[in-house]
Amino acid sequence: MDSLNSSNYKKFYTIYYDRCFLFAKSYVHNDLVAEDIASEALIKLWELSEIKEIENPLKLLFVVLRNKALDYLKHEKIKSEALLSMSDWAKRELEIRISTLEASNPDKIFSNDIQEILRKTIAGLPEQTRMIFEMSRSKNMSKTDIAEYYNISIKGVDYHISKALASLRENLKDYFPIALFFYFNLF
């Protein structure tokens, strides 16, 4: 078939669909994707034939097929690299958590340094924040009771506790999970 026009397109489609499918499948290794690529390439060829007469439709079809398969494979490569990167990051993060826990030495956990950081951080809080935090943690008072005592809303109590925890989190960033476990009920 030398040229493609609307009268011979159906015949062209019928003759070349299977070839297009097999060509695409040999690269993408996925039947559904290969079907899409074959159909899209043939439709693209049809659209182009509506605009102008195509002298060498087979050559153009090959170019369209090749480009669509390349686009798909490049996209798959990017997805694969992203997944590997995320997997590598998750693996590194997990290794850090494991090594942090393995390095958790009870002598260091109960060291005077950490207790001093806790004491200084809490002492450095604004008075009302410090008092609300201590009432919540060391006296185990409910947020409702604290709110009534200070005549503020429960959201206000949450704000002060969050402010105290943020300060502790910053000053104890290397020990925070351990400090939460061991110290916050000891004030």
C-alpha cells in the first residue's frame, strides 16, 4: 500500500493492527499496553491522513509506534527509579531507627545530661505553659480540669502542651522517643 486515505484506512488497520500489537508487545511486555499503543498509533495515522495524504504510511506508522513505546518505557523507567529511590530512603530510615534503638544505652538514658536538658527546657518555658504541662504530665490532671483551673478552653490547654512538647522535641531531638517513654511522668 503506497498511500493512505480514508477509503483504504480500514483495510490498512485490519492488515497492520496485529503487526503493531506484536511490535509494541515485544518492547513493553504488557498485552493491554501493547493494544493501546497499537490502537493509538493507528488512530494517529488516521488523524494525519485526514489532514494530508500520507505517501509512506508504513514508515510513519513505525515512527509513531516506536515513539509511543519509547514514551511508555521511559515513563516506566522513571516510575521504577522513583520506587527504588523511595525504597532506598525507607530502608535508610529504617536502618537509622534500628541503629538508634540498638545504641540506646540505659546508662545514657538515665544520665544526668538528659535529666538536665529536661529540667532546663521545662524551666525555660513561659510560666503558664510550664504549669499546664506539669499539671498534665506529672499530676496527671485532665485537660478539662486544667482548663477550669486556668479559666481557658481545652484548645488553650492543648496549645500550651503542644508548645511545651515542641520545645522538648527540639532540645531532645536525639532522645525524644526515649524521653517520652521514661521521663514525662516523672516531673
